[in-house]
Amino acid sequence: MAMSELASRISNRIVEDILSGDLASGSPVRTQQIADRYQVSRTPVRDALVQLKETGFLRHFQNRGYFVSENIPEAALEQAAEEFGTDSVDYQQFAEDWLTDQLPEVVTEQTLRQRYDWTKARLNEMLVRAAREGWAERKEGYGWRLLPVAKNAEAFDEIYRFRMTIEPAALLEPGFEINRAALDDQKRIQSKMIEGEISHMPKERLLSNGAKFHEVICQMSGNPFFISALERVNRMRRLMEYRSRVDRERLTIQCSEHLELIALLERGEIAEASYFLRRHLSGALKRKSPMVWDWSSASHQSADLS
């Protein structure tokens, strides 16, 4: 089935949500909800859903609609991972050039198209993704502004020490309140990753899941300043994480630690959870210290979900 470029992008976003656990096995996928989410018409969404049914990511039931397949074919998973890997090459080159000061802070779309030989549609995908991940914004009038990110080992360490200060403290806020539904959702995501999704999930989604876990826990503090600070520093470190090699075996251990933290919160052991979270982040900081990070070849280092 031939799809429009828009339908293809919608299909890819849905697959990413499935691979990341945002759409769980058996979850309904409603045409209007997808259209509202991506601010598009229903026609390209319907085309995308039909395609995903043909590839095995979705199942369709008469009079009930589309649902995430509980047994996605291995071939479809492997192809998706390969396609996302290809899509990531352009984005990671764009990010790498910003990290290594090869791009100015303010840049025009025409300059980027000429530099990377991208089509207008491809450029739009890259800029929309960069804006979504917090390191690019459209200027008023003309052009784009690239925003500050962590570009060296010292900045990275400072971010982790800052997180070690605010995240455990967020659990001890007077307004801290456990969100059972959010914990259940995170428990499902972390468990599915341990059960096998880590092996084929795109690196970007792995890292996004890790950041999201910590942000969800921080949101329970009831203090908006904690979550806004964490979201900001997570955006600043994300690009450097993309440069890193993902040790998927170690990520299984980190997911297990996330589940341990959830268990402590479910039992109401908040002080213990705060202490556990600090140790969890401390372990990540030690692995990323300037003594072990070689920023000239960061692709050889390992990224974390913490």
C-alpha cells in the first residue's frame, strides 16, 4: 500500500510509541485520538493504521477498531529498529555538529538544507524533533535558534550532581503524593523493557523512557519547580547521551532498580525511596565521571537510563 509522506510519519510515530511502551499490547488505537494528537486530518491516520495492521503492529476487529498486537512479528520489529536507526543518522549528525560547535547559534532553514542536502520535508522533521527535545526553537520572524546543551564532561557532572540534590528532595516535599496510576504505568513500561524490549527498542526511545521515569516520580512532589528544573536538565543532557553507546545489558539492571524504587513507593517507604534514588543517581554519576568519559570518542562510552 502506497502511503503519503504524512501517513508514513504518523505510522512511524505510532510504532515508536508501541516500541517505547507508551502504547501497551492490547491498547486501543483510536483514529480521532491520533488525529487530535498530531493535529492532522483522519485520512492519513486511517492510511497509517491500515499499513500497521498489514505489518502486524496492529490488529483490527470489526465494529471495535484497531488495537496494538500482542504478538508483533519479529521481522516487523527488526525492520522497525533498522528504519529508525537510518532515520537517526541525519538527526544525530545534526546534533553532533551542534555539540561540536560546527553550527552557529542562529541558523536559517536554507543554510541547513544546503549543508545537509535535505529536502524541505526532511529538514522539517529534523527541526520539529530538535524543538520537541528542547534544543531548538523557531525565532520570531526568520530562522531558528539552537539552545544550550551539555557539551563537556564538567557540565555533565554538574547536571548529575544537581539531579542528586533535587530528585531525592522532591520525594520529601510536604506535598508529595503517590500517583498509583502513574506508578502502574511505569511498572508496565519498565517490566516490558526487562522482558525483552531493551533488545530491539531504538536508543532514543530507551533514553527517553529513562528520563520520563524520573520525571514522573518528580511530578509526584506537587512542586512545579522541581519538575521544570528536571525537565530542563534532561533536555540539556539528551544530545550527549545520543552520542553514547548503549549497554543494553546494563540497562536491564537499571530498569530493575526503577522497579525497586516503585516498590518502595508503593509500600509508603518514602524516606527509604529518597535514599535509594540518591544511590541510583550516584551510581550513574560514577559511571560518567571525567575519569572514564573520553569526550573525543563518546560513541565508545555507555549511556544510562538514569
